[in-house]
Amino acid sequence: MLTPAEVERIAHLARLTITDDEKVLYARQLSQVLAYAEQLALVNVDGVAATATVLPVHSILRSGDRVSPSLSREDALRNAPRTDGISFEVPAALTDED
């Protein structure tokens, strides 16, 4: 069973603020999810073909969809605030800081 302290650490990593009551609640709920995942890991799937989906596969294109020319690189970058001439330059969104 997860402890409220472990849930607090997970919340910190996810940049979430949760109350003490939520830590207890989420510890119980996440423990149930993990227990179910452990139960599923015990299922014998020998001989079962791997699949990406259980739904029928169909084309998402409509009859009127067609390939058409898109913007040139120069046109796409023309109004960009920052570019290196090949791609857009944007500030880093992810860092390794806690």
C-alpha cells in the first residue's frame, strides 16, 4: 500500500498541491490501481497475438481529403519571433529542476 508520504512525493513531481485528506484518499486509490495491475500481470497471455487496438481499423480520411501543397519553410518562419533559419526557436519547456 502506498503511503501518504509517497503520494506527496508523486504530487510534488507532478507539480500538484494536495491536502492531507487527499493524500490519504489517493494513497488508497492508487494502491488499488497498482494491485489490479499486479493481478493483470499474472494473466497467462501465451498464444495471444499482440495488438494495438481491439477496435476495427478503418481509414480516418474522408473521400474529399487529399494532399495539397503546404507553406514553404521560408513562409512558415517569416513571422516567427525567433528562428535559426531552419526551425522555430522557443524557450525550454522542460527542465530537470525539482
